[in-house]
Amino acid sequence: MYQERWAVEVFFRWIKQYLNVPTLFGTTKNAVYNQLFAAFIAYVLLRWLYDRTEKRTQTTLTFISFVRRVLFGQLPLDWKSEMVSVLFEHAHFYGRSIHNFG
């Protein structure tokens, strides 16, 4: 039983560190699920964008610094332009259009 409780603690520490969820806004089961689900979606999207953009830029950033710079609007210009290129290529590949982007 101790190992299971410890696994839950480790999981919540990971959520707080990597998903930027220092505290939960709600106390109901539904509120907790919604906040964690939204945080997971944001993490997966940022990770996907980072992995595809990192290979194409000259400036080196860690994933954590990438997320911080995205949140504060401080990404280097080469990262911004490559992110736009990645998104347009992805949209074109799947036959979607991105209107008023950038």
C-alpha cells in the first residue's frame, strides 16, 4: 500500500513540475479531471511542437526553457519562424487550412 501511495505522490510531483499545475482549482472529481486533462493536452502539444521544431533551428533550447519562453512570449526568431513552418506543413499534409495565423 505504501508503494501505491508513493506512486501517486511521484505522479503529482511530475504534474506540478512539468504541467505547470501548482495547485488544483477545484476540489470535485470532475474539476480535478478537467484541469489535469487540459494540462496533459497542453503538455503533449508543446512537446510535439518542440520535437519537430528543435531539429530545424540553430539556437539550442531545452524543453523546459522552450516552454518558459513560449509562456512569456520570448522565443528566438528562428524558433518562431520554424514553428510556423512546422504548423503550416502539418496543416497542408492533413489538408487543413490555418487562417490568420502568425
